[in-house]
Amino acid sequence: MSLLPSIAYKATDKLSLGASVNAMYGIFKNQLAINIPDAQRPGNFVPTRRAETDARLNVEDEAWGLGVILGLLYEFNAGTRLGFTWNSQVDLDFSGPAEFSNLGQLGTTLQNRGC
């Protein structure tokens, strides 16, 4: 979602200038299945789990970002106008924690190591 409060100024009869602040709200949701070899058979790297029992990585976050939009409009004559706009980059800093589930023995090992 973006909120774009804007302002415009007619500099001359032929030239108009505009500016806007772009306040953008973003929602990030990502889920990833992690196929892990059966922990009961060390050394066997053939994945034996089905998709419903795969480990999961979930990341969810929401963030606000700000940007700027600048524009100009030039009227050559009554029937011809030319306009330009410039949009700055809007950075949405998603930094939500990664949440793992169903990791089995691998998860226990990582937790014991402090990972």
C-alpha cells in the first residue's frame, strides 16, 4: 500500500512542477519447505520424508519505507504536452525472525550449538 500526498506548482504558463512523498507499507510472508534426510539413518543423504513432514522455514514481517517522486510538465502548445517523472527507490527493511519447525534431530543439534 502506498500513500502519496502531492503538491504541484505552475511555474510559468507552460511549465508545471510537482512533488510527492511516497509512504509505502509492505507485508512480507515466505514459507520454505526443507527436505531433510531421515535422521534415524546417519550417512544416508537420500531424502525419505514426504512434503507434509518436511521441516519448515517461515519468515513474516511488515515495514514502512519512504521515497520521493518529482515531476514536470511542459506545454508546447494547446494540443501538445510532455511530462517527466522521477521516482526514488523505496527501501522496505524486512528483518523479521526466521522461524523453523519440524527439524527433528538436526534442529536439536543446531539448538545445542546455539545456532
